[in-house]
Amino acid sequence: MVATADPPRIACVDVVFRWLSVMSEVHPTDGPSDAPGVVVSPRRTRHVGSPILRDVSVGGIASLVSGLVVLGLGGRLVMFLSRLLHPETIGRLTENGNEIGIFTFDGTLGLLIFGGIAGGLSAAPVWVVMKPWIPRNWAGVGLGAVAIGGFQLVASDNRDFDILDGPALDLVLLLTLVFCFGAVLHLLDRFLESRLPRGDRTGPLVVYGAITAVGLVIAPLGLVLQFMPSFADRAHSPIWTAVFVCATGLVTLWWWIDRERGKTEPTPVQRGLGSGFASAAALVGLLHLTFEIVRIL
């Protein structure tokens, strides 16, 4: 077998190492001039990769805050409404061992941490890699969140649905919660995009780099915990949704490399692959969610 000198550009290892090598460079933007009578501004350094680090940080912060507010506090509201819909279930134990209808500080704190913060952190990498390829409006992002992430709250092997007498309205509440998470995520992302400082100064760049480093750890861990049945403790998990999300992530890395080389727009191939993989992830996720709803009802 003859080894080729130019491996496929979108191969996972090649893309990652090319991106890391580009991100480590710096370029001067202003410097001293030898021309007489010219007032020279202080020398500044343009950190290559800073716009990408900023984009990743904006998406991560938006997802974390949206998770805490919508999935955490909003999740408590959904539980309250469910109690009103099913007063006969008050006092019974949920799958997690909590009493239905009994609101406690520990239970609320656990919901904020494991439902809100953990939910926002696990959604952040998906949002960051999907963001360049999806329609940027609140309704579209909300529907996409339902398609890709709705299975997190709607699982047919969750015995809590067996306790409820007619869980149809509860399913509507849960999916509305996920929709609201996606909508708020989009709006907050746009707000932060216009407010957070650029990454051409050392202070913000260090913060953005630290947030991105945390994301590099969370991304693979989150995908495994969410989508793999043995880790997620669920009988049915949308494995193919995870595959298409990962494929979208590779295209996003490819676009980031070209962006650092001076390109301002994705190529038609990148746009087609990114949009195609993102759409496939949503369609497969929606199909999985539909089967789960049918099993529950």
C-alpha cells in the first residue's frame, strides 16, 4: 500500500492538530514606524484564534445561564403544574426517590444543579458546533432543541410516566420547557455577542481560553453521558443523533481553521456539509423523540 502525502482534510486528527497549531500563533498589528513626524500607536498583538475562543465562550456562557434559569427554575415550575394536573400522585415516590408534590430546599437545589447547570453545560458543546449552520431565529433554535435534546426529559423507560394518569399534558409541558431553553439560549447568545469584549486584549483572551479549555473536557464527556445507553441509564438513546452532531463538529473545526487563515465565509462545501449534518441530527433526534412519545402514551 502506498501512503498518500495529503490526507483528507476533514479527518478528525488532522483537523484538530491543524486548528491547535494555528491557534498558538500571534501576529503583530501595529508597530513603530521609521517615518519622521509620524505619531505611533502602542504596539498591539492580534492573537490568532481569539474570535473563535470568544465565540465558544459566548455560546458556553449563554447555554449555562439558559440552563440554570430555564431548565432549573423552569423545571421547578413544570413540576408544580404537574402536581396540579395530578393531585392523586402527591406523596408517591418518583424514579429518583423524591416525594411528588413535596417541595424542599434540597430538592430545588438538586434540580438547579443537575437539571439546570448540568443541562446547560451538556448542551453547550452541541450549541457551539451547530451555531454556524442553523437558522438564527429563536423559534428555529427552540424547535431544534426539542428535536435534539427532547429525549433528555422524555424517555419511555422513565417510570415516572407510569405513575401519571394520562401524561399527555406533562409531555407538552416538558417539551415546551426544552423549546423555551433553545429560544432563550439563542436570544442570550445574541445579547452576549454584542456585549462581551473582544479577545484582542490579554485579560478577556485568558478568560475565553479557560472557558474553551473547560469545553474541550465537557464536550466528549457530555456526549458519552447523554447518548450512550450504558452511561445514560436508559434503554433507548439516539446514537445516530450523536454521530451527526460529531460530524457537524468536524465541519465546524474545518471552518475554524479556514477562518484563522483569513477566510470570512465558509465555502459552499463546508456550508452544505454543516447544514446537512445539523439537519440530519435534528431529523434523527425528532424521529427518536416521536417513538419515545408513542411508547409513553
